[in-house]
Amino acid sequence: YSWVLSTLYGYLLMFGFVMMTPQLFINYKLKSVAHLPWRMMTYKFINTFIDDVFAWVIRMPTMYRIGCFRDDVIFLIYLYQYWAYRVDHSRVNEYGVTGEQMKSSEKKEEEKKE
């Protein structure tokens, strides 16, 4: 019974890791992180930090601690990709608009309000 539960929990942690890695691959292929939802990433960072604190302060199973470490590694790779692949504002997004065009249209709207 214990072996079955630990094996199932190990698979759960493994598939959680597998579900996080496609975004890393997409970032690598596009050489861009402009499409990442940074608010969600900030939430995940806070959640990961809280998990780390509780995993190391409160006595937890080793598998759970490994799972927390896995989240930290993925997040550090995201941060590296954010540093390595700067946002290119001249690149066209999925709507056919560049970042420069969006900034100029925002400035025009602000001037109209004044």
C-alpha cells in the first residue's frame, strides 16, 4: 500500500514537471519571452517561495521537498530566459501589431485626453 502511494505521488510530481517544461522549449525556439504572462509568473514565484519555506521549516516528505526544488529550478530557468531573450518591441505579435505601434497609439490617446 505504501509503495503504491509513493509511486503514484512520484508520477504526480513527474507529470507536474513535464507540464512545466513545454513553455521553456517554446521560449527557446522563439528566442523570446514577450508572450509570458508575468503577473502569473510573479504569483507562481510567491507560491513557490511559500512552499519552500513550509517544506523546509515543517517536517515534510522528501518527495515533496524535491517537488519544491523542481519548481525553483524551472523558475530560475524562466528568469534566465527573461535575461537572455530580451523583449523585441519591433517584433510583430499574434495580432499583427508591434510594441512600438502600441506605445505610439497609447501616447496619442494620452494627448487626446489632455
